[in-house]
Amino acid sequence: MQKLMLSAAVLSLLWTAACQSSTKKADTEMANTPAAGTPETDSTTADTSAINYALPDPKAFDGTIEGKKTALYILKGDKIQVAITNYGARIVSLIAPDKDGKPVDVALGFSNISDYEKPGAAFFGPVVGRFGNRIGKATFTLDGKTYKTEQNNNGNTLHGGPSGFHSHVWDAKQIDDKTLQLTYLSKDGEGGFPGNLTTTVTYSIVDGNALKLDYKATTDKATPVNPTSHGFFNLNGEGSGTINNHVLMIDADRYSVVDKGLIPQGEPQPVAGTPFDFRKPTPIGARVDTPNNEQLKFAGGYDHNWVLNTKVGTLAKIAEVTGDKSGIKMTIMTTEPAIQFYGGNFFNGKDKGKYGRAINLREALALETQHYPDSPNHPTYPNTILKPGQTYTQTTVYAFGQ
């Protein structure tokens, strides 16, 4: 697992990717959220003119969980502002300008710390781990020993289980108004995983318009490691309605075919000729309801892993999504080999976001940079085992422009 530094050349590439117009036209994640149903309202034409998008009140995040103080931290760049809480190292708000220069909150979340403790809120915006995504049958074997991890998703382990990274208060150090460092020690046996794993995630605003996440982890025993950011986004703004008209591009020729439990089966398969081909910018909803597609049926839409065409360990542009109303374009760069795209299939209107509006079916998306799901049970997948003396690193960047 290679260490990576963001060079000036890469920063230049990031600015270009985020700000230039594209020359092409664009979980069960929530383990505690009820299965999808008909939304309470038709939100495809939701009016956001009455919403005053602004960062939450930091005082609403002053609290105590597990005997540790929670807080809200604000990062400010020339063009974006981000609010992050140390509870789960999660993104609470991200304010970016739309095509008319109006501020829009593109990250879904809640307005106070108490709401994040409610059932169904677990995976709104946190860093998840120690193994993001799923481990099939909540079981893996490492160095001849079989480990049983916590079940929280149809007999599987999702995002580290109920006691994963998202459920703990991280130690926070605000370096400056653009940088926040968060550290968490996951103790040996937590969630069923071996080893004392120390993970540090550094959030920083670069080039004024991009949020960069640098991950670093070390362990005293061999253990699976696959953290990722689980931010929910709607680039038209929280409360603005469906994301089906967002235009998405993913630079991937293959994706993971899954079973009914969304566990990968065998080797990744070509996207060509399937509803999973986003190599050219395509509206998310254009093929999401393709009849008789078993993969879409299993997930209720998109909730799959795409294998990226880029070189692992090299920071490169891998995805781009544009809000159809706002014109806001989010460009994603990563050093990881894959990305999970979740299309909000299991929102059902029972949760209300920061601005008091219900979050309905397919009103948010997640784009989670990662290694493949269930990798510890698939020897041919890219390695996710971290050993003592090694340092896990990865970098992911979310840039915002028009």
C-alpha cells in the first residue's frame, strides 16, 4: 500500500477537472432503514426557493457520546464551506455555489448531534470502516483463523457492523481554517476484527473548491482495512427532489455482479451493453428501471461496485456527476481501485434532513471510493489486508465547479 502526496501538477489537474465544462454529456447501505417503498410525496419537482442554505449551528453539535465530547468543525475555502463532526468523522454540510452563484448545501445530513444517534442515521456522511461495504456472511479467514464479525445487513457485515467507525467519537485537531485531522483507535476485537487499528483521516480544502480526504492507518495485527467516506449528495441541494436526472460518468469497464445479499460473485464483468455502463455521461434514471435486469432487481436500483480503469495508487479523475438544476458538477479523484455507486434506493421519507424536508426514494446518492466488497473472502481481488509494520494510505478528492 503506497503512500501518496498531492503534487502541484495534480492540483492543477484537479482544478481543470472541476471547473471546465465537460466535452461529453453527463445501502441497502442504511442497515437500520426500512426497505424502500413509495415516497410519501412526489419530490421530482421539489421547490428549493424557500430554503436558505447555510451551515448548521455548531452549538447544536455540543454533546457527549461514549464519554467523549462531540463538536462541529468548519472548513472554509474560496468557493466551498464544509461542516464536519467528530462523531463518526462525518460530513454534515457542504456548501457550494450553483451556476448562478447561489449557495447550495449539496450534502445530506441533520441539524444537531442527537439526530445522528437515531436509527436510520448511521450512514449519513461518516467515514465507515474498518471495512467499508460488505463482508459476506460476516465471516472471513485470515492466517488460518476464522473471524466472525458483527451482522447488520441480511446476515452480512456492512461498513464494519454496528460498532464500526461511524458509531464512535474521533479525536479532532483543527490545523487551520482549511484542515481538520481526525483520529480513531479501533481496539483489538472491536466488531470482531483483529488488531488495534489506528486510523487518521485528514480533511482539507484545496484550490478553494475541493475537499480532499487523506487516510492513514496502522495495526499491531494483520486485519482487513477498507475505509471510505459515506457522504450522501444531492447536487441540486438537500430537499430538492430526485437525483435521477443528475448526469453521471464513471470511468470503469467492469462492475461487480452480486447475489441477492449484494455480495460479489466471482470476477467483475463488463459494463458494456448493460445499465451499468456510465463510461459516457448518462442521466442516472435513464436505465435504473430496466425491466428483467436481475442486478437492478436485487438492489432496488444501483448499489454496486465499479472497477476503475485508473492505476491503483495514482490520484486520477474517476467519476463526475452534475446536478441538472443547479449546474453544480462534482468531480471525484482517487487512488483507490473501485467505487461503490448507491442511488438512494432505500430512502422512504421517514428521515428529515437539516432543512426539515423528508428524504424520499432516490433523493440522494453516494459515491464511495474503495477496494472491492467482500475482498477478504476473494483471494484474486486487490489486497485489503494490512499487516504490522505497514501503513495504509489512500487519497480521495471531491471537487466542485460548473
